[in-house]
Amino acid sequence: MAKKENRIVLVTGATGFVGSQFVERLCKEQGYTVRCLVRNPQALGRLSHLRDQIEVVHGAVSLIDGS
């Protein structure tokens, strides 16, 4: 599948079971660039085989200051 030009998708919860399946489908079947927000970038687990195809961002939604 061809890469979707300028299409970046942010996925939170990417290292969980459902999130990892979602990321894999977005990368392999849809051709999106996937940016994954993860608490521990060293523990990609189910996503380790996609390391070269995803962008990993260290952080958590709960740490974002809305003020």
C-alpha cells in the first residue's frame, strides 16, 4: 500500500492490545504514518516489529496541562 501523503494519525494507548492492532492496520493496510503516544518508549511490546514504521512520542494524555 502506498503511503498516504501528509496523513499522520496520533494513537494513544498504542501499546495495549486493541491499540497495537489498530496501529498495525493503519500502517500496513491503510498506509498512514502513525505517531504513538506511549508512557514508556522502551516497552513497545506488540509494536516492536513496527519500530521502523511508527513515530514514538514519550508522554501521557494525563500530563497535558490544559491551562
